[in-house]
Amino acid sequence: MAIIPNGQKFHTVSSTVDTTDRGSSELQSQREIYTMQDIKDSAGPGYKVFAVLLSQTGTNDPTFTVLKNDFPASNTFSFTRVNTGGYRLNGAGNPPPFPTNKTVVSAFNNGLGNGGAAPPQSLIWTLTGNSFIDFLVGADGVITLGFFEVRVYD
């Protein structure tokens, strides 16, 4: 990914215009060519986001609604129940989606699980390798309005 220096000026032309070998060699040595993707990459937030709303009933795997997914299509995600109150976000793809020391999770449950009122609570999470994030709620059937966001920084 090209990072565009702050002091650069932009002049645009159609992608079909030949922009090479124009002007003196001194001017050519100062020329940098950037694409719109370079501009988008330079202006981006510096991280990818996978954000979902979660729910889970009984001993079923959690279900989720994707709110935002900046990961490439080669990365796929699913949630599974590991044990009572324990769940896992599975990430697949090459490279694995959750690199160590670059992955951060923000997760909490706003739900009213098991028919009773439950106060909002943070979900305790652990990065397990580069492809799994385990999280603990403590009981089954209590995630009804859960929010789960993973950020992977560049």
C-alpha cells in the first residue's frame, strides 16, 4: 500500500492517458503516480472492522447480523458454542484474519436472556491463535442484544 506524502499535489487525468516519459529527467525524478486506491488507502482508518449484533438461545450456536465488514471476501466468519456460556468467533482465510498484537475486541451484551432482566455486561474475550476469538458469557441463552466488534490494525 502506498502512503501518499502530505506535501503532494494532485492533478487528475483519465486512466487511459499515458502519463509516463513526459518532461525533463529532473521533473521525471520528482514524479509520483498514485491511483484512487492509493488515496483511499492513505485516508483509511488504519484498521479493518467486523461488527455484528449477536443472539443465542438454549445450547445453539450464536446467530448474528453483520453491521460492518471491512475484511476481504477471502475472510469468512462464523460463531459456535464451545461449552456452557462459552462461544467462539471462527475466522477463516489467508492470511488468517486475527494477527497477534493487532487485534482488539469490543463486546458486550445488552440482552434480557433466559426471560429475566440482565444488566449490560462486557464479554470476556481471548484471542486463540490467529483464527479464533473465544468469549465467555457464563450461561447459555443470555445473549439477546449482543454487540461484537473486532478491529485489526494495519
